Amino acid sequence: MKTMSINLIVLILLIMFPMYTVQAAPPEYHTVKAKLLKPRQGIGNTVEKLNSGAEVRVAYLGGSITAANGWRVKTTKWLQSEFPNAKIHEIHAAIGGTGSDLGAFRLEHDVLQHHPDLVFIEFAVNDGGRQPEAIWESMDGIVRQIWKSNPQTDICFVYTFRVNYEKELRKGDNPRAASAMELLANYYGIPSINVALKIAELEQQGKLKFTSETPVSAGVVLFSNDGVHPLDQGHDIYTEVIADAIKQMESTSQPLDHSSKLKQPFVTGHWSDAKMIPLEPSMLSGNWKKLPADNILQKRFGGRMGQIWEADTPGSKLTFRFRGSQAALYDLLGPDGGQVQITVDGKPHEKLTPRFDSYCTYHRIATLRLAEGLNPEQIHTVTVEIDAEQPDRNPVAFRLKNPEEELKAAKYQGTRIRVGKIMLRGELVP
């Protein structure tokens, strides 16, 4: 009778709570030892295609180090020379000054729609200021989006160098961002290539200088001018390390279907639901207009952002509703940028948000964060309204030869807001 009673209680609990499952403990961050290559489960699907002379699409997702005509271009050329029978197509998906947080939202447009066979992901420098938990959410989202789109796509993390990373690397450790990514890579069996470690090793051997702050002797490689962005010889080193890593993985990798890895995420808050949504006229009030195809900003940024909308009249608004946890705008910062009042669910932000900063001698892609950590089950209303005053332009003054006069020029006047898409974790509600 006692056994029957226990079984009855268990049955009742299963009926009452049919969806209850035990969640895995969240990962804990710790420093990971640095190695030039950790092949893990390799890039077997790509290797098979390369050796069979098939069409191979290689995507490079990253920041300015990857956007430069450096290791990305050189690696593509090496692949073409090493596998002359294969048809190599490069997918350029790098944007300067951006990290994996934006990468998770733009992945579909910049990478997945092109059907890559291999995706190199380079965000260890631009994610350097983020906490491990935040890195895991966006990087896990990127990985899971790729394999949900095509479980035969191979992924490889690439860790690049910046000055100050040598402190950890000299001890044989990865810096924080790379360590966080290594823990994720190990969980999913993703290979990683640490070109930063090679730069630190060459500097210790006296064969390389990070920057030109001290005289560079003959025969010594000058890695960069700024300690971050490699000169051509620096990109050559990156490419040599990557080429050697691919050759090593060629002999050890087997083709794999990665779909089984999606059963359990690395972190529960992964951004696999991140997406971008075009603006609709019904969302806009005021003097919003589409930039024409021949507009210089539309020509420069339209390939990434799609149709760009612009407004400059104070009081012009963008309003939308969504069910989800996070919202932002894919927009432009620039010398004529204005500032906006953001209101979420009827509550205005305490401060105005400028679309201008200390780098704004030119226009560049940016993210305007609107709301985070919202209840994902509720419907939220977001309004972005242009303020009557332009933001303070003095933060850019130190970049100008004659700031007092230059800041009076038309280039630095205006309250313009330019938006490409809405970035959502959730679904738009009409």
C-alpha cells in the first residue's frame, strides 16, 4: 500500500507539472589557458568540400580587424591557392567598432542568407569590455542561429590581439573575453585559433614590436600603429597561424551534423531569437523620409542596414509595439546627429540619448539601445522622439585642428536621426 501511495503521488505530480524539467547549473567563468589552436571537433564539413573541389562559402563575422583588407582577404587567397579545385566565395560580414551583441542581430542579413559552409567569428577584442555572462548570451545566440539555419555549417572562433592583452598571454592565459569564448567553444566542440598568442610570443622573442612608440630595429616586425589594428605584416602573421591551423584540422576533422548540440544551450538567456525588422511608414510621425538610392549615406551603409530613414524635425517620432525582452535601433552616428527622448511603456528615460560621440568626425553604424530585461510575455510600447536641441559637440573637439571654428560649420549642425532597422528579441505587434 505504501508503494502504491508513492506511485500515485508521483503520477499526480507528473499530471500537474508535465513540462517541469531540471535545468542545468549555469556556467561559471574562469580563465582558460591559451593555445594557438584548439581543434576540438574541427571543420570536417568544410574540409570535405574543399578536398572534393566543391563550392565553399566562407564567412568572416567580426569587427574592424576583420573588416580591413588583411587576414580576411589573405585567408581567402590562401584557401584558393591551397585548394585550387574548390570554388571559394568570401562573405564579408565585418563591421568596425562592433561586437557580438550587434553580431547576433545582424547575423541573418550579413551571413546566413548567403548560406556559409564555414563561419570565422572574431569578437575577442571588441567584446573585451563586456562581462563573460553578456558575452555568452550573444555568442551562444550566434552559434545556435547558425546551426538552426544549417547544422552542417562549421564554426571557428578567432582571437585577435590588442595592447594590454599581452599581460595575460605572457602568463599563458587568455584575456577575459577569449576565456569566456573558450568555455563556450569547449561546450559545443567549436575549434578556436588564437592569433593573439602568436603576437605575444613573437614580442617576447624580440621579433616584433606592438607599436612604434619605441624604435623598431631592422628585421623586427612592427605589428601596428595603434596596438590594435595590424599593419600588413601583422595580418601576414595572423594568416600564417590560421593557414597552419586549417592544415592541422584537415587531417583530424570529420564531417558532422551539429543539430544534436542544440538540445541544451550553454546559457538559458541566449540571443538565438535576435532579429532585425525594417521600419514601416505606420510607425513614423513627423518629417521622416527614405534616403534615396543615390544618397551618399544610403550608398555607403544601405548594404548593411537596408533602407535608411531620416528625420530632423523636433517632435518627429518612431513608435512600435512588441512582445519580448529587448529592443534597439540599428542607426547611424554622425557629426550632424541629434538626440532623442526614449519612452518605454509610458516611462521616459531620465536622460536624452545623443546620436553623436567623440568619434563623430564621420558617420558610422551604431546601436541605439531602447529597452532590456523586459518581461518577455508582455506587450511593450516604445517611442523615440527627436529633441529640439542638438547634443554638445565638444566631445569631438580634440580631433579637430581648429575646433572653435570647425564646430560652427554646417557639418556639425543639426538634429538628424537616421535609422535602418529595429532590433528585437521578441516579435513585433501590429
